[in-house]
Amino acid sequence: MYPFLNYSFLHDAPPFLFFTGKGGVGKTSLACASAVALCDSGKRVLLVSTDPASNVGQVFDTRIGNKMTAIAAVSGLSALEIDPQAAAQAYRERIVGPVRGKLPESVVRSIEEQLSGACTTEIAAFDEFTALLTDKALLAEYDHIVFDTAPTGHTIRLLQLPGAWSEFLEQGKGDASCLGPLAGLEKQRSQYAEAVAALSDAEKTRLILVARAQASTLREVARTHDELATIGLVNQQLVINGIFPQSELADDPLATALWQREQLAMAQMPALLASLPQDRVPLLATNLVGVDSLRQLLGAAPVNGNLEVERPAAESQDQQHPGLTQLVDELASDGHGLIMLMGKGGVGKTTLAAAVAVELASRGLPVHLTTSDPAAHLGETLAGALPNLAVSRIDPHAETERYRAQVLATKGASLDAQGRALLEEDLRSPCTEEIAVFQAFSRIIREAGKRFVVMDTAPTGHTLLLLDATGAYHREIARQMGGKGMHFTTPMMQLQDPKQTKVMIVTLPEPTPVQEAANLQADLRRAGIEPWAWVVNHMLAPASVSSPLLAQRAYRQQPHIEAVKEEHAKRYAVVPLQAVEPVGVKALQDLCHPAHKEG
């Protein structure tokens, strides 16, 4: 009766459904479509987004925000967007409020400073949705709660850490990284334990790993699968989203190449993933906004034909945009400096960072290409060597181990056995990794005074954590040195100096990636960093495709490219979608020097 039941991830759905996966794979669309489908089958559903760049309201054309809001277009559906910043503010107030006016102002400010980082934001967001997982009245009201964005493994590990945090604080045995944010956890301990138990219970929770049919995305999902399985979240299913339908190839060379690439990636996916229950959802031409298009996604409504293809394609046929080479021309004139590529996961940062580095090096300039992304595979992307080009990566695991050893050798040396055990426990928290990566990041950017350092950064959330750590370090150094009249330079000052650092924001010509890139730009500006350029990746040229599906997608890209050009970017470049995966020095050079398209 209900077409969506063809998909196993919605069969016998438990009360909690979590959609997780890297950026750009369609988590939000699938979560929204699943919520609509369950409501259409007579269920009452609460849809919850924990994504800071949530566009659930945009999908349903309804202002939602941080309160349960009925979705008028779908009977039985309510939605809630947890605002991590607002949650963090409430969380800080819960800790600081009781001591305000009782402790000296300087102490209160110090506590607030401790609670200003990304760790606090993450814990606070978790705090909000654990309340949903354990609210008996809510569970009586709704048959299902669908979460867009699952908790990360490291957040859950943090909550599983045993130990007497409060005692550690009272005794003042150190100023370890996460103690401030964790101070508010004690009251919630039983709630968290109940929430973690619910997440681990296959009768209550199903985790849906969302991926695209791309080798890099499937590797990333395999890592997520392992990380969550290790901490007991084993009820997982795989959904490969946005697969190019063979019926839409229409003898189009680009469409055929994309289809073949996807088929190969799925045939070669990691064995662990291949063993999971699996669904494949076809690519639609439409942007998934509005209830009708959501119903199309899971097949509950017929897919419309070739809407709006012929006319718009002709209209935008001769649209010209600057390419990557124009940006590199401008960069090269400086002779050295830090170039950082930032953006959400899945937009092609690693490939474009490698392309920029290869182009600079091929002009005889000294270049160090590095990455702070734990999932990045620069070596695989380069697949070769080039004179003037050095390649490295900041390995979070190795850097964290190095940092732990350093702290235990210094701060830990004077502690008794209990104090040392508590310090070791604190050093297992995710905040430790942030600090360790920051230290490695600081070492690398010092090189940018002598040569080009091109850095492929981790997806947006991790990068903002890094900026938080950089900002906190700057404020601490300024506090210590400023009063003494001493001259100092911090990594943050280097990032804020446009002569030394150029930030390039990478996005895709689609609604959510552009919105997330705009949010990232706002975050950077708040940190005093002005983005230098935007790069729009994977553009389809309407005139050069014959597949109706690709032609329609090309048409739908145009307003988003225009928005980047007119509203967001001071300078921009557009990189076309490649028929062949850009791997190897020659393919990367082609991104800067695309071949002339045949008519």
C-alpha cells in the first residue's frame, strides 16, 4: 500500500531513527521524506534536527526554530530544530547563573571563557536531545522521533567517561581541557546513562548511515560504522542516496561516466558496509523542497517528466564564469602564504586543495600541501609526485598521543595516583584532540612566511573547533603578554591578516551547501577572518549535456551560482563536474585548465 515500504530502513521502524553521514549526502532530505512517509502511513512523528545549519524549515516552508512546531502540510508531523548556540548559552547560564554575584567578577569571566568553546556547544546539543530520548510524555505522544544528524561517536564516548569530575574541580588538580564544559554534566548523569542505553537498544533505535555512491564517501561511512559499533550502537542500516538512474543516460557521455563511476564504487565498497541491510535511492532532478518532492524521493508519488529542461538550458547556454586558474594567478603573485580551503564535507575540498597546490608547484613555486581532515586522502588524490611540492597530514591520533605524553610528563609528574588517573581520564576526552591538532596546525602555519602552505581543512564543524581553540589561545597569550607590553604574534593574528592567509570557501551549486557556506563565512567573520574567495564545485553546463535529468539539474544550479556571485563572494571561481574522478597530477592540472568543450 505504501511505496516507501520497499525500503528496508523504514520496515518495522523502532521509536528512534537517526540519520547520519557526512555533509552533502542528503541526510536532511531522507530524514524529512521518511518522517512524511511514516505520517502518511498513519503514524505520529516528531522530526528533530541537531544540525547547526538546519534547513528543515526551508524544506517545509515553515518557521520552526527551537520549539515543537506542527507542520500544516503533513497530518501527524511536528518538527523541532535544536539551535546548538542557544543550547550552549542556556547550558552556560545553568552553570554560571548560580555563582554570579557570589564569586568575584574575574572568576565568573574565567568560567564563562572556559565554557565558550565548541566542546560546550556539542555537549549542550547532546543535552537537549537526550532529554527527548528520555521524555516519557513525548514517547507517549509520538510513535517515532526522527533525528536529522546522529550523535558522533566521540560525544557519546565523552558521556560514557566515568569519574569524579566535581571532585577533580574542587581539589583544583589541574586545568585540563574539558573540565569547564563537563562541570554541568553531573546533574544529568542518570539521564545520559538512560539515553546512551536507548541508543544502544536495537528495539528502540535504528541508525541509518547515509552515503553517496562515491569511493571516498563510502570509506568515510565505513569509519562511522566502526566508531558507532565500537560503543555499542550496532543496529545500523546503509542507504546509498542519489544514484544516477540507468534509464536517464540518454547516450550522454558525462551521464554515462558518472553512472559507471557509481557502479564501480558500489561494487568495491568496504566489506563491512556491504554486509549491512542496504537501500538505494535514485537521483531526482528536482531540489528536495516541499512535501510533494519529498514524497517523490521515496516513491510515494510519480516522478515528473522533463520539466523546464529545453527552454532554461538554452537561456543559460553561454553563461561564463571565472575558473580556478584566475584565482591561482592572483595567489601566485604573493610568492608565499597560507591558503586554507574550508567547507562542509563532500564538496571536494581535498581535490581542490590538491589542484591549487599542484598548479602553484608546476609554476616553480615552493608548496607544502597538508590536511587537518582525519578522513582526507591527499596521497590517493595526488597519486604521484611533483618537484617543489611537499605533502603531509596532521594525524589527529598521533598528535593526540604526543600531546598526552607531554601533559603527563609535565602536569602529571607532581600528582598522586588518584590525581594522575583523573588527568589521564580527562586526556581521553575529544577536547584533547582539538588542542593537539591545534598545536600541530600552529607549527605548520609558521612555515607560510617562507613558502606556500595549502591546507585542506576538516569539514566545517571540526574547523570551527580549531578556530575556537586558536581564539582561546590568542586571548590567553594576549592576557599574559599584553599587560607586560611585550610584542607577540599568535596563529589567530596570522589567520586574521589577509596578507598572510587566504581562506577559500568551497561549496556546491545547491541550496544546502550554499547556505552552509554562507553560515561558515559568518562564523569566520565573527572570528575576524575575512574569506578571500569562494569556489563553486561540480557545475553542470546546461549546453553541454543531453541527459534530461542532467539538463534539469544544470538549470537548477544556476540561481545558486548567481547567489554566490552576487550576494556572498568578493571573488569566485566555478569548477565543472568532471567525467573522470580527478585523481593524479594531470587530472588535477586539468581542473585549472579545463579542455575546451565540444559543441
